[in-house]
Amino acid sequence: MNERRYTLTISCPDRTGIIAAVSSFVAQHGGWIVEASYHTDDLTRHFFMRQEIRADSLPFELDEFRARFALLAEEFDMSWQVSDSAQKKRVVILVSKQDHCLNDLLHRWRSGELGIDIPCVISNHDDLRGFVEWHGIPFHRVEMDDKAAAFTEVSRLFEHNRGDALVLARFMQILPPQLCQRYAGRVINIHHSFLPSFAGAKPYHQAYQRGVKLIGATCHYVTEELDAGPIIEQDTVRIDHGDSVEDMVRYGRDIEKTVLARGLRYHVEDRVLVCGNKTVVFR
Amino acid sequence: MNERRYTLTISCPDRTGIIAAVSSFVAQHGGWIVEASYHTDDLTRHFFMRQEIRADSLPFELDEFRARFALLAEEFDMSWQVSDSAQKKRVVILVSKQDHCLNDLLHRWRSGELGIDIPCVISNHDDLRGFVEWHGIPFHRVEMDDKAAAFTEVSRLFEHNRGDALVLARFMQILPPQLCQRYAGRVINIHHSFLPSFAGAKPYHQAYQRGVKLIGATCHYVTEELDAGPIIEQDTVRIDHGDSVEDMVRYGRDIEKTVLARGLRYHVEDRVLVCGNKTVVFR
Amino acid sequence: MNERRYTLTISCPDRTGIIAAVSSFVAQHGGWIVEASYHTDDLTRHFFMRQEIRADSLPFELDEFRARFALLAEEFDMSWQVSDSAQKKRVVILVSKQDHCLNDLLHRWRSGELGIDIPCVISNHDDLRGFVEWHGIPFHRVEMDDKAAAFTEVSRLFEHNRGDALVLARFMQILPPQLCQRYAGRVINIHHSFLPSFAGAKPYHQAYQRGVKLIGATCHYVTEELDAGPIIEQDTVRIDHGDSVEDMVRYGRDIEKTVLARGLRYHVEDRVLVCGNKTVVFR
Amino acid sequence: MNERRYTLTISCPDRTGIIAAVSSFVAQHGGWIVEASYHTDDLTRHFFMRQEIRADSLPFELDEFRARFALLAEEFDMSWQVSDSAQKKRVVILVSKQDHCLNDLLHRWRSGELGIDIPCVISNHDDLRGFVEWHGIPFHRVEMDDKAAAFTEVSRLFEHNRGDALVLARFMQILPPQLCQRYAGRVINIHHSFLPSFAGAKPYHQAYQRGVKLIGATCHYVTEELDAGPIIEQDTVRIDHGDSVEDMVRYGRDIEKTVLARGLRYHVEDRVLVCGNKTVVFR
């Protein structure tokens, strides 16, 4: 994915002719579709699509694309957006003291694997300042004594940095409802269980008590209801009776970081479309 | 595992010297240990062990083994049992109309992969009679109009056939509490979800509603509380937004039968020791 | 997938406008696209696509579809075909003595999970006759003393039964080159290793010797070069040092049958397009 | 695993009474066995065992343990060793320019997950100096113009730093035979394919050419024959026709680092015993 691309995502009521209309629109301007995915949700009869188009194949820029496409979009009653791969998404990361997800994301960022900008990292502890700043990324400590003030500051930093996504990389604090609403579909959390099993606190302890034979991790959009938002990605790993809670925590870290990295990648590549409390993920 | 073996399973309060005492007992009679596994549960400080010994390496039969070992067992306050691989476990299977687990178990039985006897299959429908009887296995239909009478008959058939294990191979009926108690640790169910997620009815519909990205199956001992008994084995399989409930049911069948077959194998090879509401599985 | 569908598969040199042209063709006749997948092979610059269209949404039958579409196909230099879900694929199965794959396929067939017809089963042994005939499926024994004559008979049976696909369900015999050529892209084999590791005879013994930590199975189209044809599906399962060759064979059976069933499903649903010695699988 | 432990590993010709003799030796000194594993190799009739004993349960130190145990060891013709968890293994890491494995190992080290010392990192490039030195770990650049001199220096650094293990974390250079021999069973490599498939150079390109549906990674001991040493750990991940070589490289990084981290953990915890060209891994 080195050449510049426009990514068009659409959702609208299902009917015949949508693919034809959109594809013809692209074709009549000489657009070269590199990747195309479609889905119809059976419950809501809603149609979802995503197309990646080579930017250099189109005779105009994004603004004109938007202006021209708007007419078509209206006809089909589409919710839609188009993004430009040259415009990197800006991802603000919230952490606490555990750094395995942060370490993983920063490596993917600095190796160029994950094509994002990280304008800053925010934490309620100072432990990870040195590591973050070594990367040349600003680090902001926000004390949690006064939670309302703290989250006002988080929100200010997110907006000041023009954040596209806010990632809770094992942040361990619950976001207030108004932030969940304001940034709906833009706040991504990694929960250390296979949801809906073991929502809430200490999921590995819950898993140990129940005696499950696999543990998991879940990457999801944050909503007002704790650990109940639309799921983007999940995975599990096998454990057995010999594994203590500490062993589970250790195995868990490996799937937490992998699942978060995959979920975030899907999000910043505009592969995730929300459909009620579920997601369509065009991998 | 073709040569005849004795399998010794033990649980007792943990202390030093247990392995030495048991191993020395075996060694002083020339016993050849083929497989040995140990575990200490951190919460209960209970010790669990399993040893397979070549039958032909010992100078006496099982009765004398039991008599001699009883002295040692008493000293360490052991719960214990020893079984003989020449004595196949007798497994009674309960089914309804869905036959994927039954088909799978019968194939493993007739190919000799699963070293069990199946004295009979019991069902509340007649649909699978022909297939079962083709195998030369008696098929009993038990109508569910009067549930109390039905389960009295199930219990009678299980005992008349000297069943060692009762397998609910997608039986879709809830066992009455008194049977759960009477046959505790001997009744095995396959539930079509990754427990504790989606206990109870229609788990694939629940999974579809929640939008999970993996579905699973759980093999567990049946207890009075529905789908809450000790878990023997679990597995998951990846799905995505494109999969309907029917697709999940189809994927699910494949893990249901695999998970049940593995769980049952562990059980009949005396690899499963119950520890509270959890299991130790010496694979 | 209960409603009747037409499945259109296409491959052609890549250029802009293909999706638009095909989608517009479908749309202008009111066709309702239920599933659509696209792929461009980077090496050959060949484009591949598959669309499922609701049959009842089109105002004509398959013949007229074919006649009309041929004009478009010519313009884009397409290799293409369209199939009707009401016309079940006819799958002839070759077996030897091992029956785990056969048992699995017959169950998927009789439960309606796999929407195929099985006009006959052919074997070089009589062992599985009873099981096959219980299903009401003709069983033909073909002795392998004279291989040339034997495969002439296999070929005759396949053609007499108007077979669409020939499945080697652990057949253990090598197909002669002329049959590989004549039925190219229609003969499916399950090999009991993760190819290209351990091609040829006794793969589990080879795996045991090498000390690998996972074993696998591969479903592929048969070509003249042994175990070297285009791969349709593969999977692996974890083993460890404690597993004997016999254990591997046992674990292996479970992935063999799953991998074959998945590969065959993809094939009969026209999800597999061959691209050189590789496959595009639109799952 | 916080309390101090002695880990005893043994291999010897199989006979009856070994477990009893060793367990009794431990028990008669009050030793508390925390973990115990056994295996008999069917081909060589060699017996392998590993026991972890709480250090504070024994009335003597490691030297006296060794002196006393030597008598027993001689009787059974044992190869054996005992290590002390308080004595961290010293792991020297070799890297080139790719840093995903290095980043992963350094995180596991600095978070305390992997209980090792890293006396230095050696590389033929200077790219990773800053990152390594940020951790307070010495970084040595060894130019590869004169390979003989370079590996003499690698060897000198390894011995000067009293290295217990030498890890090739995507080092991309072939170790000379004399080093393979001198450090046999102590040099660990991560190869970016599921061996024995795709040994040698550019395995992801090889995998892409062959059209496999899973790719893998292999952690193994280095021997004179390239990519042919005893395998410690492997894993695979699913790909499909849509994945380019670059995508495979990206997926591959995630399994490479996981497989290497697991393999190295097994090694430093004395869980890996070499048996011919295979390994026994007591997880």
C-alpha cells in the first residue's frame, strides 16, 4: 500500500444497483479500484461497502471527488466518507502503568508498519514518560484525583492535537459518558477477556475462578455501557489447569497487544463500519 | 496404547514425599511407569496425580494392587482409583435429532480410535434409530411427554447397562437435579458456546446479536446449575460479519464434535480430575 | 443460502471498468447481487471476480443470461462461467480403507450441510461397501492389479455419472497423468501434511522424524506432479514430544477431514479460481 | 515463580525405578517438588525428566546437592544438570537491522516477564544502537567485511560476557560451523517459515510462490546444517490470496517474535532437552 489511495466507505438502505452506480461513477472518471468489499446486514437490510481507488488514476482531487459523489450519495440515501492515504490518521494513546500494548504500538509506528501519527501519549502516571519521549513523542501526565478535571484535560489534548482516534491501551480508567458520546466510534479499548465473558474488573481472576480452558482479549469501541460496545476484533489462547493467574496475565499480554494492533489497523484503514452495536470489518 | 495398562489417579492434601512414596511403591514391585503427571492446586493446596503403569510389569492383578495400595493411600489421606485399560468404559449416549456429534462418536468407536463400549443410544426421537442400529447398537426411544417418567427410564437404562459415563451429544433436554447429583462427574455435556458466554438456549443467536468475532463450544460435567459445571475442554473458531446464524451453526458443529470427542477421550482415559468446580486435565 | 442463486465467476486481464461493466449488466436487468468478491493477482495482472445473484431477481433463465453476457465477456477477454444453485454439483468419491474423510463427507451430505449429489463411491477395497450402500449410494469396487484398466474404469464411472468433481478421500493411489490432465481443476485430493513439507509417502512418519511441533493437512487440486498442485485449503494442529506417530495419525484425521470438507465446499460453491499453480479462494 | 527454585533435568537410558529413585532422593531431604515432568523417547529408549524443587525446602545449597546427587546419577548413567532460579541466564542477542524480535525481547526483559540478564547486544549495523543503549545495555557493532574476524569477535564477546545463550533475533548471517559446534544447544535462531518448508533465503517469497494458505515461524537450535537443527517451537498464521509478500512479512513478524519469545523462555527455564535432532519441551 505504498501508492496513494482514496478509501470510500458507504452505508445505506439495501436495494439493487448500488454497486453498479458506485463502480460506474468511479469507472467513468478512469478510477482504478484496487480493493472492493460489500456486505448486507440481514437484520437491518442495510448495505455496506468499501472501495480503495488509486489516487493517481482519478483526474481530480479529493474535494472534487466529494462534490461529485455527493449527488450520487443523496440518490441512494448514503452515509459515506472518503479518506486519503496521504493524510495519516492521528492517534492519541492513553496508558496507565502497563506498557506492553504501548510498546507494541510504538514499535509498529516507528518501524512504519502502522501508518499513523501519534501526536501525544497521555497517562495518569509518570512511569512511561522516558520511553515515550525517547521516541520524540510528547507525553502528558493527567492526575486522576479530580476525574472531571482530568477528563476535561484529556478531551482538550485530544482536540488540540486534532485526534482522529483515542486508544485506551490498558488505561484502566473508565471514560465518562459524555466523552463516550462525543467521540462515539473513535475511542478504542482493549479489554483483557473474551467478551461478553468476564466484563469489568480482574477478568483473568474471573477466568481462573471459572476454570475456562482458553482466555481471550477483545478490541471494541467504547460506549457508555462498560465493555459492551461494538466488537472490532477478538482472539483466544489455550491455557490449562497448571496456569496460575500470573501465567494467564502473561499469555494475555500477547493476545491483548496483537488484538489491539489488528483492531487499530482496521480502524485507521477505514475497514470498520459500525452497524448498530456490531461491526462490519472489511479485512 | 496397545499394551495393557493400569491407570492410577490420586488426589490428596499436598505435602512433601507423595511422588516419592507412590513411585517407590510402584518401583518396589517392578512396575514400569509409562506416563506420569502431577499438579498442585494453589487455592486448595490439593495435590493431583496420574500414573500409567504397564500391567505386565507388575507381579499381581488389580485386586491385589488395590489391597496393597490402600495402606499407602490411607497414610496420605488420598482419594484414589485405579483402572485397567483392558476393561473398556461403557458410554451411554443421549441424543435428540441433531446427529453430528453422534455420527462423529460412532465413527471414532467403530474405527477403534475411541476405546469404549457403547451399550446403547437413547433418544426422545426415532430419527436416528436406523443409523444407530446399522452399527449393531441398541437404540431406545424415550418419550419426553412425562419428563419424570422419561428420566426414570434413562436412569434405569444407564444402570441396567452398567454405564460408566452418560454423554449428552446435543440432547437439548435438561437433566433433573437428582440425576445430576447421582451421576456427578459421570455426565458429560457439549454446550454450543464458549462458556461462560451465552449459557442457556440459542447460543448462536446470542453470539450473532452480540457481534462476537469468534464462536466456541464447551465440554463440561453436568451439574444442577445449567451450563455451569466443571469445564473439561473448549475451543473457538473465527467468524466474521458476513456469517449468518446458519453459518455459525455450521461452523459450530465442527468444533462441537471435536471438543466433545476430546473431552470424552480425556474422561474415559481417566485424565480428568475434578477440583471444586474446575478440572485438572492431564493430557 | 436457500433461495436460488446464480454464481458468476470471471477471470480476465486487469483494466479499469470491469466491476462497473459487470455490475451494470446485472443492475440493468434488475439483478440483486447477494455476494461479491474481487481480486487482482499482482504477478500476472489478472483480475478475478465472483458474484452471487438472486435467480428470482433476473427476468430470464440461465441460457439467456449466458447469451447476453457473452458479448460483455468478449469485450473484456474473460474466462467465465455461471452456475445455478438449483443444479447440485455431482461429486464422485474415491476411497481406500480409511474412512474418516468418507464418513465426514457422507454426514455433511445426508444432513444437507453440503449441497451436492454423490452419484457413487469408488474403492479398491470392499471394506466400506456396507456403510456407503446404507446411504443408498452405489458402491463400485475397482481392483488395482491392472492399474491402467482400473483407472480406465474410474474414468468411465466418473463420466457415466456426469461427475463435476472427483474427490480422493484418502485414496492412497496415484492418478495417472492423462487423468490429471483430462480432469484438471476437478480432481481434489487431501494430503496428510502441511505441504510443501512432507510430500509423498508416510508424512506423519516424516514429521515425527523431523520433530516438528505442528502437523497439518492440505487440500489441493491434483496435477501430474505428486502433491504439487494448486493448494485450496490447509490447517495445522499442535503436537508435542509426547505424541507418537499413532497420536499424530489420530490428530491428523481430524484436520484432514475438516480441511477436505472446507476445500470441497469452496470448490462446489465456485469459490475457487485457479491462477497458475495457485488458487484464489473467495470465502 | 517468585520463590527460589532448583531445576533438575536428567536424561538417561530408560529402566524402571528412575522416578522413584530421584523422587526419594528429593523427599529424604525434605525437598518440595513444585513441578515434575517425564518423557520416554520410543526410538532411543531414552528417559527424560525435569523437576523444580523449592530451594528453601532443602537443607543444603546447590554445591552439596550436586555432590550428593552425583552418586545417584552415576548409578543410572544420567546426563544431568541442576540450575538455580536465583542465577539468571545471560543471553547475548545478535541482530541486523530488523528490530521486531529485539523490541519484543527487550520489553519482556525490562518488564521483568523474562527472567534473564542481557549483557550485550551485537549487530553488524549501527541502526539499533540508540534503542539498545536507552535500555542501559551495551551495544557492539561487528562489521561483516571479514567474516572470520567478525565471528571471532562475536565469540570473544559471548565468552567475555559469560553468555549462557546466543540468540539470533533475525540476524540474517550464517554462523560458521565451528561456532555451531562449540556452542551446540546454546545458539537459538528464529527462522521465518514453518520448517522444513522454505528453509534458506526469502521464505515469504517462497511461500507466496507456492500459494500456501498458512505461513509460519520456527525457533530452533542452530547446527551446521542451515535451518535443520532441533526445533523448539513453531506456529502458523492464516493468510489468503489477497495477501502480498509484504503482508506476509507483516503477519510473519508477529509470529516470529512470539515463537522466539516462547522458545527462549523454554530454553532459559531449562524446559528443553535435546534428543538427537529433536527436542523434548516440558512446558
